Amino acid sequence: MFTKAENMLFKAALMLAGAVSIISCQKHPVFETEGNCEDVVEVYLKYDYNIQRADMRPYHVGWANVYAIDEKGNVAAVKTVSPAEAADKNSTVKFDGLQPGRYTFAAMAMQSPYEKLAQGQGARFRATFPANGSAVSDLTVKLDRNAVPGSDLFAVDAPANGLDTLWIGRSIKPQGVIVPKEEDQSGIVICDTISLVRDTKYLHLTLHQIKNRADIHDTDFAVRVSDSNGSLAWNNNLLSDSRLIYAPHASWTTALSENGVAYDSEEEASSAPATDPIVERAAHFEISFSRLMYYASASEGNNAVLSIVNASTGTEVVRLNLPYYLSFGRDAYSVRNYSRQEYLDREYDYHLDFFLEDSDTEWAYLSLKVNILPWVMRIQNQVF
């Protein structure tokens, strides 16, 4: 049996432990402002759902809208995160004055303020923002596109530097957090975290020839990615969409001379001396597109397709299920046991090198590279 003094010490220890647990939730002090006993909800935005498994939000994200969602699925409040706040690794989004109840949180984020990006040239992600009291499902994002005459396809005219970077995220606590009734509020900080998922992807594509190594140029080929992935919901699900065509936003040709001199463009290569001729060229393309989904069967959905066509003859030298092949990159992180979809959502910078017999035949093999590791997988065409 404890003595009265020991009981008091024990209760004090429990109170101290409770205070420490509240503080450690977001490493912020308990709010004890005189005359204000309302509970404050702080939401931390993080972007560590990536291959690096590091919170890169302060370095990548430059703006966000954060939504408090009530139990009916309606928006109770919205806060905007400024570039300065996004760059501060210790900043949180504070919601005070929320009515008693259970809340979850969602966010849409970009690399710069939405209004600034929306005014730029080329295709942009256009958002429909829900007002307070309306359903959070009203938050949708749709990528600009133009109808392709004579077809049911739509072309995405990406800016010169590629598509804007888009993230969508939700609370890591599916059950949400509870704001207590007014009489039970004590001025504590209630914490939640939103995990952002990056939806904008980049593919760096290089073409080589095996036989005539110097006889290849980026202008020889039409490169396209097609997918129905230009409309996204508040929870990052893809909405029903038309088939979109993504073309490269950049292309160029590099060259290598007999003595190992590298040229970064055709213009530079044209100045190569006759005594040191060009012996090899490579055609390079950069394409950006929206979220990739992997579908194991046609009944689940149609996968994105990469198509490379000889511009002169019309011969399709490459046609493949893009997410299927890109997801082999998860083998570089086998210890993590990523599913195909988790790898596709974590990675955003893909590298494929195709080796053609010549410019008018199917690809012989490809090299799949992982950007942050010295890891390459060689895949033969005939294997699949």
C-alpha cells in the first residue's frame, strides 16, 4: 500500500508523463494562454513518401491548401501554406475554433503558389477548390489538354520545363482526431500529420543504335506516352478520364568522337574535325506526366503505354506497358519489399535506355536505371 505522500508523488509523475506525451506529439509546447481554453489542432505536412524516405517538403513543396474535414465529409476549414511556411521544416498548419467532433485532414500542394502557376504557358493542373461547408469530394484536379482532331485522344502541351509538380495527401491517422466538447477543452495541442504523395513524374529516355551507332538523331523519332490519368480526386484516386497523349517537353542528340570527345548537341558535333569523326550518337527525350497506376489485368484498367515511332517510315520500334517495366526498379530496393504501385508512387524520376538494331527495327534490349543508386537492370525484348 502506498502512503498518502507516495500517492501524491505517483499522481504527479503521471501528470508529468502526460504533459511530456502531449509535447512530444509535434515537439511543440502545450498552449496555456490565459483566458483561452480552446484546443488547437496542429497539422504537419510531410513529404517522405519517396525513394529517399526523407522528408523533402521544405525543399520541394512551395505552397499548399490544407482542409479540415468533418465526419460528414464536408470541409470545416481551409488553411493556405505560404512559400515561407512550406520552407520552414518546423512549421505546422494550425486550426483553432473547430467545433467539437472528429476530423481528418487533406492537402493539395505544388512547388509554387497555385495562382502563379496557373498563369503560366502550357498545360497546367487546374483545381476546383471546395468552400467551407461543401463536400471535400468537390476538390478535384484536372490537367489541361487539347482535342486531337479526328480521334478521341487529347494532347497535353507541357511547358518547356515539364509539368508543374503536384502533391495530394491525407491524414496518416485514418480515424482522425477528436476535438472535445467545450467544457472538456483544456488548451492542449491536438496533432495530426498529412503524408503527401507526388503525382508528377519525369521519364528520361535515351535511344541508341547497335549497328549504325552514329546514325541516330532525336528528330528521327516521335515519342509518346498515353494514359487516362489527367483527373485526380481529393484522396489521390484517379477519376474517369479521356486518353491523354504526353509528348516530350525536351529532346536533343549527343555525340561521341573516335577519340572520346563528347558533344552535347548536334550543333557542337557539326564542328568535329575530320581527323576525329563521330562514331556514336544518342537521342534523348524528357517527358513529364501525371500519376502512374499499375493494373494487373484489363478488368482493373488500362496501363500507360510508351510508343516510339520512326518519324520517316511510321514503324513503331517501341511499344510497351510503361508502369509494368518501370516498376522493375523496385528490385533495387528489395529489402523494402515495395509493391509495384508503392514503388511507382514513391519514385518520380525514371531512366530508360533503349538499344535498337537500327532506326526501323524493334528494340533489342533496354536498360532500366535507378537515379540514386549505381543500379541497372538489362531487359531483353524477347524475354517478354
